[in-house]
Amino acid sequence: QVQVVESGGGLVQAGGSLRLSCAASGTIVSFNEMGWYRQRRGNQRDMVALITSRGATNYADSVKGRFTISRDNDQNRVYLQMNSLKPEGTAIYFCYYRGATLVRWGQGTQVTVSS
């Protein structure tokens, strides 16, 4: 089993920055993918940024140039540095882990960007 736990959400003014952190624990396979999705009120859950254990990254067009995903494979942690935040970035952010046959989600952390 694998568990993922996020931290680092909060309230920030537009133009500000936040850093999200996620830790995966349990039976972690050597090749995996971790990252972040977000869900705005009334909308579906959308991909924000993903990173494989080999360092390949994928970003949503809306966050390119403002968000940076990184990871620490030794500690099975992934981070999302969010800069130049916009009010439309207000959402619940979910950490995501995908192994060979397993997908796990964190409980979500609220990010609120005030205008």
C-alpha cells in the first residue's frame, strides 16, 4: 500500500507564492510518477504538473513559467513551487502517485488566491 500526504496550502494574495509538499510512504516502486492536480469548485480535477522518478516533467499550459515541480527520490517527496499566483488558481490541490499498477491520491490541500 502507498499513502500520500500533502502540506503547504493556504491563503495568498494575487502575485504571491506558495510551496506545496507531498510525501509518499509505503511500498514505493523505483519507477513512478508523482505530481499535482487541482479541482476548482464545481469543476473536474485537472492536471497541474507531473514528474517521473527519472525527472521528466509535464505542466499544464496555464502554469508554465510560473510553477515548478521537483522531487526528492530518496525521501519520496514532491514539491510544487507556485509563483505569480492568480485568483483562478484557487482550488483544492491533490497530490498524485502512480506506480506500476497503483494510483493514489492525497486528501487535498486548499489554496486560496485573493485578488
